[in-house]
Amino acid sequence: MNDAEWAAVRPLLPTPAWLEGRGGQPEAYCHRQMLDAIRYLVAGGISWRSMPADFPAWDRVYAFFRRWLHTGLITEFHDRLRGRVREREGRKAEPTAAIIDAQSVKAAASVPAVSRGYDGGKQVNGRKRHIITGCLGLLLLVAVTAANVGDREAATSLLQRLRRLHRDICLVWADGGYTGDLVDWCRHKLAFVLEVVKRTDDMEGFVVLPRRWVVHSRRLCRDHETLTATSEAMIQFSMITRMSRRLARP
């Protein structure tokens, strides 16, 4: 990241415990170096062991990533960036409307059979990413499952998390894959409207539908991770890169 990005990102980083007198030892590497290394890995799709020599040793970067993942710091950092980007765009930090969608992607050989499946509709053998974004295309929630898990099945738990974490949500847009009892369930159990945006019969080919293609930030073309939690973190880091660049713009 350039100096402008680092200046925008640095105040939003979680504070190390040793700086607050809560124990622990000072870290051997600067957070900027570690973030640059992880961003390079996510953008380039390389393996951990292929980390260039310009960055810290790959096992140090991996340990930093795993520590942040297990302590929830990746999600905390991501959410702070999202709130800052929304405020810069003239919005409130917490959204009131969202869009839910899913994407099936092929899985690499490193993905175990227990967490992969076959999506008959998309004809993809791999995993499925269920995501919820705000109207600016910024990620709110993500869940990675086997590709054979249905959209409505995964949406139930994802929408419950949405209601718990984002209390101001009153409207969620979705495509035709989320029709059925889920619409009434959202109205009565979660107290918000799930509005399904459908294609009409006279549409041919690719047509941009209202409040559907705002979901545009999914950049990872294949799933390489053994754990679904790591896949979700990679998606969050992809969004962290996009948001930090937005904050650094004049």
C-alpha cells in the first residue's frame, strides 16, 4: 500500500495488547509489512510458501494471519474500514438496506471432500460463497459452505446473523433463488422485508436488474483453503484492499 493508504488505515488497526499494558511482547514486524504481504497473497493467488523475499518470512506472515483470524481481529478491522468508507460517502456507519447473493466457485485439490459439494444449477464442484453487502457494495457478512448447500438453506442462518449484528437493517434485496417461505419468515421472525427482484419473461440475455448487481466485489476465482473460515477471511481481506484504496483517493 502507498503512504496515503497507510495513513488512512493505520488509525483503524487493532491496538496490540503490549501497547495497552495487557501483557505480551512487541511484535517483530511492522503491521504495514504484514498487511502488504497478506494483500499480495490474496491478490496474486499464490501459496504461503511462495511469498517473495521482499516480505517477512512466510511462516511469520501466516502466524500473524492465523492469530488475527482466531481472535476476530480481521473482522474487527474490516468492519472499522467499512464504517469509515460509508461515512466518507455521506452515509451512516450502519446500513439500513442490504443485498444477499451467492456464488459457486471451483475448489482446488487442497479443499477436503467434507466441505465441498456439487452445485447442479451452476455445474460447479467446489464451494459456495453466501454474501450480504450494503448498497455501496461493501461486505457486511460472508459464509462459505459446500456448493451443494441451497441458497435459502444458508440464508436462514446468515440473515439471523445480519439481524443480530446490524440492527438498523429494514430491507434486504434478493434474487429468485430466495423465494418461498423465507420471505414470510424474514417478515415475522426478523422484522425486516426480504424483497425478491425477479427477471420478467420478456427479458433475454444479460440484463442489469435493480438492486441485484451491486454485489460486485467478489474477486477470488477459486477456493484454495482447507478451512471455510480461512476462505471467509480471504474474502474479507480482498474487501479490505478495496476499501483502503477508496479511503486513499483524494
